[in-house]
Amino acid sequence: MQRSPYKLISLDEVWSNDLSGELVSVSTFEVCEKVIQHTPNWLSNWISRRENPISFGQVLRFIPFTGNRFLEHTGVEKAKPLKDILFIPSCHAETNAILIIGLHEYPNEIVKQELISLSLSYITKWLVDFKQGTFLQNELKIKNIELTKRETECLQWLIAGKTLQETATILSMSYANVRYHVNKAKDRNGYANTKQLMAHASIELKLSPLGPERS
């Protein structure tokens, strides 16, 4: 039988035997620090290189302590414990980053997508600033985002929360045409997905999430 390539994170005995209750005596910061220190590279790379966000539950099978116990432990000093954790990956100029957000309640899908879009805007700005600083130190110039007028029009409405179909209706275009322009902009600028393109465009072109009239 072929052996599975996936291995559990190698932690101290207290982490792998948390049912004894010993985990309660360890601070949340120590829990997070220990997990980060011992996370295998393949798992970190898998999360950071994904095109879409991933929830805590999707990585639990790779962690040797129960997820419920960990989430319960986040409720310290009368704070409400977390119900889930969202990992939001982003990539810019061959640099990967992950934004980790703790959720005290399960948001509906609309709120979740808005949270992801806003988070990507912040993390993309951080990556752009980081890479600009790195390139400036090496006397290199970072390439700015390149968009046609039609691509910018489409992205303005997508950043404002409209779907591809709604954007097509507003701009009197077909759904396929809107999708074509967005994908063309994404591929030309080297983004893994549309959300990363939207995040960078909203920062560099100052496109407002309230719509074109507020830009």
C-alpha cells in the first residue's frame, strides 16, 4: 500500500494529547507560535499558493490536536471564542503572503466575500509596499498595473460588489465580453485570480468600493 505523503505536524506531547486538558494551561499566543514554528513547508506552501481562501476546518486533518479545543481556547479573559479561522492567500511579484482572520460568528456568503475582498485589498497594499521598498533598495522599478479603458470600467463595478452579470447589464455588454476583459487584465498583469487583480486595481487606481461615482 502506498504511504500517504501527508504527515501530521510534529509537536510536543501536550499538543498531540490535548484531550488530557493540558492545553488549557497554555496561552493562545503560545499555541499559535508553536503551530507556526512546526508547520511543515509543504502545508505553508499549499495554503499560500492557493487561488482561493481556505478555512481552519480544511486544514484540521493535518494538525494533531482537536480543532474544537483550539477554538475554545481562544476565548480568554471573557472574550468570545472563535468559531472559525479564515486563511486568505495573496501573491504579488512572486512573493506570497497569508492574512489570517478569526471569526467569532459564521458570516453569510455575501459578508464573507466582502470580507475577503477588503482583506485582499489590505494584504495586496502591504505586498506592493513591501516589494516597492525591496526593489527600490536594488535600484529596480516595480511594474505598475496595466488596464485598458474597458477593463477599468468592468473592474470599477466588480470592486463595488457587482457580479459579472450585473456589470454586463450596467455597461450594456454581454456576460462573455465582461468576463473576457477581466480575464485578459488578470492574465496580462500576472495575477492568480480576479480577486487579487481587483485588490491591486482598487489601490493603485483608487477605485472606490462604493462605485465609480465615488472614485
